[in-house]
Amino acid sequence: MTSVRAPQQKRSIQTKARIMKAAFHLFACKGIHGTNSKEIVKTAGVSIGSFYSYFKNKKALLLEMLDDYLNRHYSMIWQHLDLFSIDQLRREDVKAILTNVFQAYDISPEFHRQTHALRYSDSDIRRIYDKEREREVSQVGYLLENNKNRLRIKDITAAAIVIHNAVENVAHTAKFIGSGKIDEARLINELSDMIYCFVLAD
Amino acid sequence: MTSVRAPQQKRSIQTKARIMKAAFHLFACKGIHGTNSKEIVKTAGVSIGSFYSYFKNKKALLLEMLDDYLNRHYSMIWQHLDLFSIDQLRREDVKAILTNVFQAYDISPEFHRQTHALRYSDSDIRRIYDKEREREVSQVGYLLENNKNRLRIKDITAAAIVIHNAVENVAHTAKFIGSGKIDEARLINELSDMIYCFVLAD
Amino acid sequence: MTSVRAPQQKRSIQTKARIMKAAFHLFACKGIHGTNSKEIVKTAGVSIGSFYSYFKNKKALLLEMLDDYLNRHYSMIWQHLDLFSIDQLRREDVKAILTNVFQAYDISPEFHRQTHALRYSDSDIRRIYDKEREREVSQVGYLLENNKNRLRIKDITAAAIVIHNAVENVAHTAKFIGSGKIDEARLINELSDMIYCFVLAD
Amino acid sequence: MTSVRAPQQKRSIQTKARIMKAAFHLFACKGIHGTNSKEIVKTAGVSIGSFYSYFKNKKALLLEMLDDYLNRHYSMIWQHLDLFSIDQLRREDVKAILTNVFQAYDISPEFHRQTHALRYSDSDIRRIYDKEREREVSQVGYLLENNKNRLRIKDITAAAIVIHNAVENVAHTAKFIGSGKIDEARLINELSDMIYCFVLAD
DNA sequence: TATGAATGAGCTTTCATTCAT
DNA sequence: GATGAATGAAAGCTCATTCAT
């Protein structure tokens, strides 16, 4: 029986953390398929045996890492929501949130890109990302609800999805592919203009 | 010496087509990494030797298939552009194009999803998709240019990118992930409303 | 039944010759294992089907080529034997023969090297080379016999073998490996001195 | 990442040794091209995975084995050099060394033959053999130098090469091809006579 | 007689995972 | 608890040769 250990002692926690850090770095640099377990444990300075006592398998490691990552990502986006009156959303507020979104990708655009890729081919990864999407769409919907009486749109649910998708994909293009000659500021400008004008009118 | 045969005779063309058809089907069903060459040729009813006389390697097959696919996809979207006055874009025209986009995904949402996944981790796939993106963004920009004097937006280049990204990702969410409880019509409605209102005002 | 055709018509002879020429060139350049049949027929400008109607298989081609080559090689070495009195071998005669040997390798040192390699791992090639060796050793023995009364050596048979081996390997080193800083003239000098002094005394 | 393990524990050393022993045997019997990795590990009684954790690839195994082999070979030839006055080389000393040479081939004439074959078609093998040749030629040169004042030859460098080549090839013929009806003793006799008479006169 | 499409056995190598020490 | 040697299924690809046209 190879039970997966829940690290309870200091050293254990450190070991597990070391593995995750090494894997995060390698996944970002060389891709997930391009990184094998030997390499991870070598970088982490632990044995392959240790690896398998902390993680059921390679996939489990990835899922745990992704979960952690998306939590940090989410927090960065929505952290300073209390700085403005959420029921009186102004143009600059929309822009501020979008700026947060773009910054949140800077934690590790590479890791995000690599895992995002798997979203479309691996059902476990997909599930995690779907949960994340729901959370984000909810948050957008929540903001819309709070400005309900000022809205020009009727279908808040659909609008939240559309807005979320627009933002996500503009960010992906900018961060994963490089926005080419266009700089991010211009994209954020147009994007926030589009959203503001869509939900609250010009 | 691995010369890749260019099929010139009937039998050749058939064989190559059989391989591509089988691969298309398997890639869609079981994923690209989940499909091996042995399986492809078995499904196609040809030998592994034939496979490698038509394609330098598995990757070359994929790239050729993707190229074909994206051409069909692009055509479906922009095929009936002559049906309306492109310098007098109306709300229903935007909606018509969006409807085309959604339909274009129905050629094979699965194949599209599988290859789209690789876009973020494989540089060859990425190059093909980037070219496609440019083509699409250009087309959007062209439509905007043709309605220049009616536009409320200033930065056409950035707007074209933002619009393309919004549409693409809404379609991906709907087609790859399933729009959940929301039906596609509602998404298209909001999306076209957002775009129309963004570029031409309410 | 796939009988191997003996070319009797002009075109046939040409075709077969073209294949052999192409193969000779490719074997010399890229090695025998490094050359595949497709490449040979492509270079020769004939079809793979033709190839197999002139040669039972790749090996048969090689054996036929080697046979041809060794005949030319042998002729070059012993061609001007009539220029000197073979029963009155002088120092310069020995040197002249050795010079012929070195020149004979220049037909194609590469082809010689490649086939020589197989001598130690392929029994068919070995047989051909063994026959060739016997022929050469006989010829050396014949020269020795013709100078019998002047010889200091007793065991002509063994001496012929030893002489042949010495010459062969010095030539191989010079021609296959490059004699390094030592030039061939010096090697020929020492070699002929050694042989002359061995068989006929100083 | 293919890290090649350096065996540090008992079991490791045994496993690696088992692989090398099996390979040595198979290479000798069936030739190097005629032996595949599956067969080696099967004979060694280890897994294919083990093979590739000790050797980067099949070639690396061969090179390591050849290096080992040539060291043993060299040692056998020159081991008892201290038994005679090297500055007073006598006829029987030359013969003794030649006898050593012939015995050194008996470690494994087959393995020697197989690798020697590759010398002319594989540049890595060639490099190792060239290094070995240099070492041997140097040793011969060293012996000649030590008898400098007694020599009849002038060009020691060329003579060393010629002598080495003569000996090597006579040994190869005897050991790889079989000396036919001639027995080795006769060859050694003539060879040592030739060399002695060449360098020191009759 | 010539062609070249088709064949498929066979090879090397990778890597996630297990388990004896 | 930790180690790392050992495992072996599985994958991609080559190439001499056949045979229907």
C-alpha cells in the first residue's frame, strides 16, 4: 500500500514545498510534457521515492499546483475591490479591475499558458478551470447586479459570460502570444471602453 | 533519406485521404496525444509504411490537417459577406457573422479544441493559429474601416483585436466547454449587442 | 517468381550500369549502411522495381560491385609487371610495385574502406576479400619463387603472407585513416626497404 | 533528461557488469549490428530500462566496452617488457613481443574483429582505435629509440608505423580470418625475422 | 518491361511508477 | 521515512522487398 502522506512535520512540509517549487519552475520553462519526474526530483534535491510519497502521481502534483496557482491568481484580481463603491462602478473602476487581471497573469504567464493548454485536452484540468471560470463569472455577475438599476443590458447572466470571455481572451493573447506591436495599455483601454459602453452605455 | 511522396495517382490520393480522415476522427475522439500512429493506420486500413511515405512524421500530418481545417473554418465564416452592404453594417449583419462563426465551429468542435490546446504549448501549431488569428483580425479591421465614418471608436487596430478575442473565446466556451445552462442564442445576442454598441453606439 | 534479369539489350545494360554507378558513389560518400535503396534508384534515375529486376537484393548489388572493383584494383597493381625482369627483382622494382599498390587505392579509397569494414562482419564480403587476398598472396609468392636462388628467406609461403599483410595494412592506414604527418613516400620507402632487406638481404 | 547513472552500490555495479558481459558475448557471436538491445538485456537478465539508465544508448555501451577491451589488450602485449634489456633487443625478444601480440588477440578475437570492422565506417570507433594505434606505434618507436646506435634504419618514425602495421595485419589475418593451412608459429617466425632484419640487420 | 504504392517486421528509446533495502 | 535501482509497456520511425498495374 502506498498511501499518500499528508505532511505534518516541518521537514515534510519543506520537502513537499521544494518539489512543488521545482515543478512549477520546470513546467513553466520546459512545458509539462517536457518535464519528467526524474528532473523534478533532481531539481528539488529529493529522491523519486519521496516524490511518490507526497503525490499519488505526476498528475496529482499538477492539479494541486494548479489549484494553488489559481487561488493566487484570483486573489490578485479581486483584492482591492473595497477601494471603490461597487454599486457606483465608474469607467476607471472597470479599467482598474482589468489592470489587475493583466497583472495577475504576471505571476507566471508560462505556467498559466501551459496549464491552460491542457484545459482543452485533459478533463481534470478542465474541471479545475471550469470551477475557476464560474467563480470569475459569478464575481462579474455580482458587480453587474450591484449596478442593476444603471444597466442598459437585460441578460445579466449572458453578459457576465461574454464579458468574462472577452477579458480572458484578450489577456491570453497579450500574455501568452504577445500582443505584437499593440501595447497592453491600448488593449485595456479598448476593452474597458467596450465593456463600460456595453453594460452602462456611453 | 525520407522523401515524402506527393500522391499523384488515384490510389495514392485515396490512401492519403484515408489516413487523414482516420486521423481526424481519432484526434477528435481520443485527443492528439492519445492517438498513436499504429492506431491511425489500423483505422485507415493501411500500413504504417504508407503513413510514413505520405507524412514525414506524426506532427507533419497534424499540421497539414490543421491547415486544411482552418481554411474550411475561415471560409464558412466569411462566405456570404456579399449578402449585405459592408459599408452599412447593421445589427443583424453583426449577428449574422457571429452566427456563421458559431456554425463554423460545428465542422468539428473536437478537432478544433484539441488543436487549440496545443496552440499554447507547441510552437508550430501556434504559428499556424497566429497566422489564422491575423487573417481574422484583418477581416474584422477591414469591416470596421468600411464603416469608418460611423464609428464611435478611435483605435480601430486595438478594437479589432479586442472584438476578435471576445468572439473567439465566447465561441470556445460555448463549443468546447459547453455553455452550461445558457444557450448559444443568448450568448450571440449579448455578444453582438456588445460589439455593435461598442463600435457604432446604441 | 522474381527472376533476376541478365541484361542483354543496350538499354538494360545502361540501366544496370547507372544503378551500379549511383550505388558506388553513394556507398563511398555515405557508407553502405547509410545508403538505402530508395536513394540509389533516385540517384540512378530508375525505379525501385527496376532495381530488383537487376539485382536479387541490395547485398547482391554490393557483391557484384565489389567484385568489379577488386578486379580493377588488382589490375592496376600488377599491370606493368612485364616492364622489369621478374627473376632479377631490384630495389626499385619493389618500390614500383608498392607505388602501384598505393595508386590502386586511389580508384576509390572510400569504397574500399567501406567494403573492407564489412570484411570482418559479413561472411559474403569476407569470402570475396579472402579470394582476393589469396590471389595477391599468390602473386607475391610467384615473384618470390622467381627469385628463389637469391632469397635469404626459407619459408616462402609464410613470407608472402607476411609481406602482403604488411603492405596492405600500411596502405590502409595511409589511405583510410590518413598517414597523419608522415607522407606516403616515406612509408613506401621504409616498407620497400623492409621487404627488400627481408627477402633479399641488404 | 537522460542522466546516465554511475553505479555506486553493489547491485548497480553487478547490473552494469551483467549488461556489459552479455553484450560482449553477443557482439562477439552475432555481430554488433546483429545484436539488438532487447536481446542484450534478455541475455543479461535485466530490464531494458536498466540498460538505458547505465548507458546513454547502444553506441555508448559499445564505446565503453571497446575502451575496456583495448586496455586489457594493450596490457597483455607490453606487460613483461622488464624481462629483457630493452636497449639490447635480441631476436628472441622481438619474437616474445610478437607472441604476446598474438596472445592478446585471444581475449576475444571475435569482439576485436567486430569492432575493428567498424573502425572503417564509424568515426567514434575510429577515434578510439586511432588513439590505440598511436599508443602502440609510440611504444614501438620507444623500443627503436632505445636501440638507436645499433639500428640500420634511419627513419624511425616511418619504420615504427610500418612495423606496427605489419604486425597488426598479420595478427588480424591469423586471428580473424584464420591463417588457413599456415600455422601461427610460422607467421611469427617470418614476421620477427623480417622486423629484426629490417631494423637491426641480419 | 517498368513502375512505385504498399507492406510490416523490427529497432531504439522514454518515462511514470514500484518496491526492496 | 527515505532512497534510487529496476521495471516494461508503449511510442515513433526505417527500409528492404513485393506485386498489382
